[in-house]
Amino acid sequence: MMHIKQTKPTGTRFALATLGVAMALSAAGCTQSVSVPAVAESAGQAVEVARSGANQANLVAALDAQSAEHKARYSARNPGETLAFFGIEPGMTVAEALPGGGWYTKILVSYLGGEGAVYGVNYQESVWSSFGFPEERVKARIAATAAFPGQVGQWTDNGIAAAGFTFAGVPEGLAGTADAVLFIRALHNLHRFKDTGVLDEAIASSYTLLKPGGVVGVVQHRAPENAPDDWATGRAGYLKRSTVIALFTEAGFTLDDSSEINANALDKPTPEDIVWRLPPTYGNGEDSKVAMDAIGESDRMTLRFRKNG
């Protein structure tokens, strides 16, 4: 039986500017201690400041442990600042929706550590055929859900607990155990295939998994609010901010805060565009690569919700 350690959310806020400097030093190959620009006015505050500093150091170490290929995307994806904004800390239990190849998972498992736990939550099996993938790829994606704990074991030997399941199949014993559920560039296909019921299942299972006051963290390709609704359905990769907020607030969550950490003003999609035209996919071919590099990765909203109650 898997042991899941439950930890109480602390609400600790990182000093994001200091974290950014530390990450830049780490990327440049510099090693130094991470200081927290805060003054403790009481013993309790001193403990909180010390914990924040330790968390920053652990996060920088987790980021620094990744491959050069992984780090090449840091400037566009801002994983350190993003996880800090969501309030993720070592020892927490975090569910990641649609972990895919594990770009964020590799950072998470290193940062959460052996006292933490990570859940990889995927589509129900019937949804995979909606993508039009070849049969062998569909089978591989279905098998990846159960294989998630083994994949985590290949990425770290720190002893972190791991479980893989679908939105429709949350294990009964895991209800109310998660500190956070992360939807990082994951909502567009859930919304695109909402007629299958998978979007409602994903949001409902997030509510089930979370402790009271737990966090849903969303990073999503952002459509202009004046874009046609029949384009901003997720099929082009983009969703409106208002759409995402409505999805979660109507399901019993409160929008706690938002950030422009992952914004890119150069990405101005039109109804003729898809998000996969941009790096690192370059879906429009080599001829467009220079123009797409000048834009960079997509403009993304970053939203933090909390479970009511």
C-alpha cells in the first residue's frame, strides 16, 4: 500500500525577485546561498523567513539538476517563479493534470522530495482516440497512466510517493489528500473534448483530490477576449481568461490571484492561428521558424484558485 504524506498548506510566499536572481546565477553555473529579503519581527516570523529561504534553495537546486535541453525553455516557461506563485513547497502532495512527457514533473519530483507525493492524472481511456493518433500511439498513451510511478522512479531516487490514474478513476483513498492540482498547458484539449465529459471530470476530480483551501494552479495559452468564441475552444490551443475563470468558479473554487509571469505580448493570435505554430513545435514548418522565434512561446495566463471550504 502506498503511503501518502499529508502536509498542511502554509501559505508561504517566496521572494520572487530573489528567486529570479538565484535562478539566473544557477543557469550561469554559479553556486551561492539564497537569501530572503525580509526582516523577522518575531520568533514565528523568523521561522517563516528561514523556511522560505530553505524552499528557495531547494527549488533552485531542483531547477539546476535538469538537463541543458530542459533549461533552454526556462526563459519562456518560468518554472521557478510559477511554482513559487502557486505556493508549492517541499513535502506537499501535488497532482499534475496531463503530465505528458514530464517536463514539469521532473522539476516537481526533485523539489517536492522524499516527504512529498505526486499524482499524474490523465484522460479516461476513450478520449485518446479523439486525437486521431495511430492505434499504437493510443495504446502507448493509455499505458502511460499506470506506468507513471515507474517513470517517476526513473527521474529520481529520492523516495517520493507517486500514483497514476485518470480523471474518471480517482482512487477512493486519495480524496482530500492533495495540496495542489496543476493544469499547466493542459486545459485546451480538455475544453476541446468537453463533449466527452472529460472537462467536467477533470474539474470535479480536482475538487475531490484537494484538501479544503487547496490550490488549483493554471498556466494556459491565452486567447484575446475579443476573439470569436468558436475559435477559442481549445482546438487552436488557446482559451479566453474569462472562460477559464468561469469553469473553476462555477465548480466551487475562488480565484485567489493571477500573475503575468508567463505573459508574452508578442503573441497576438488571430482566428487563423494555432499555438503550435510557435516554438518549440514550429507547426507551420521551417520557412516560418525565424518569424516564430521572433515571437517566442505563447502568451499565457497564470491563475491561482482555491477550493472553497
